[in-house]
Amino acid sequence: MKFTVTRNSLLSELNLAQGVIEKKSTTPILSNILIETAGDHLDITASDGDITICCGCFAAVAEQGAITIAARRLFDIVRLLPENSEIEMSMLENGWMELRSGNSHFKIVAVPKDDYPVIPETAPTIAAIPGSILERMIHRTMFAITQEESRYSLNGSQLVLQPDAIQMAATDGHRLALVGKSMEISGIDGEVRALIHSA
């Protein structure tokens, strides 16, 4: 495995992954991120066992491959490198990942992809919702989401999609928040309901 990527592109994706990485996990591999190369793209996967984020960026791939690396350690290294610098990463025969950028040279322990949990396939897209509308709805309902781990069905918001409207509701058993918006949603024939976890 060998590829070159810009520091800013990689840092942006690693920053996204930090929100999902387990800090004190009982499964040590979940403190790693899965890095895979595909064509001219670098795919990064992070998971805490419940939530998974998949992101990626452009990379000049010389050799295909997949490996897991300690997420926090890689993030800290990349963050300290000069802006807009080029980073060359390559897999060494002894199971370490080598990172070079300018005069900087690092080696990070890598773990085979086989040890990483299998990420379930994502369901096909049924509708597209503008991110600004969804963000506004989440902000208006999140105060009513319960923080009790035992009440799983109340630990999120219910999203309801209809052909001509979108609604979101949340409750903690005492408070209720409901927000809706009339809008055309293509691809929806009937009503689609989903529980979105607050984490």
C-alpha cells in the first residue's frame, strides 16, 4: 500500500472521524481507523460499534491496499505538519506504516484490515433532503431527547418523510418537540419513518 495525499485533505477527513472514534473502548481495534485505497481515492472508515462514518478524499495511489491505524495518533501527526504539504504514506514489510512529509518522517504501528469489524452495507437512497433543513430540525428537537441510555426509543428523533412534507419529533417523556416543513420530496410514495439516534 502506497499513496500520496495533501495534508489539508487528509486532516479534514481525519477530523470528521474523530467524532466517532472510541476514546476508551473495550474493543481496542475501534480506536483505529480503516484506510483503504480505491483507484485515485482514499477511503477512511471509523466506528464505535454503534455509529460508523465513511469519508474520503483524492489521493495519488501507487499501490492498492487496506490497513488500520491508531486514529488519534495519525490525527495528531497530520495536524502538526505544514499546511498544503504533501504526505506520502507507505506500508512497510514489518507491519508498520511509514509517513513522510518534507523533512518529517514517522512510523506508525498498523493492524491488518481483517481485525476490523465488518461494516454493514448501506441501504439504497430513497430521498434527498437539503442539509440546512435537516440541521434546523435537529437543532429544534434535540432539547427534548432523553439522555437515559436505557430508553433507547426515546434516545433520538423520529423523522417522518411524506411526498409533500417532512417532520421530526422528539420526547423524553416530559417534553415534546415537533417541527415540520411542507416541501416536495421526490422518490417518496407513501410515508417513511426512521429513528435517528442522538449520538
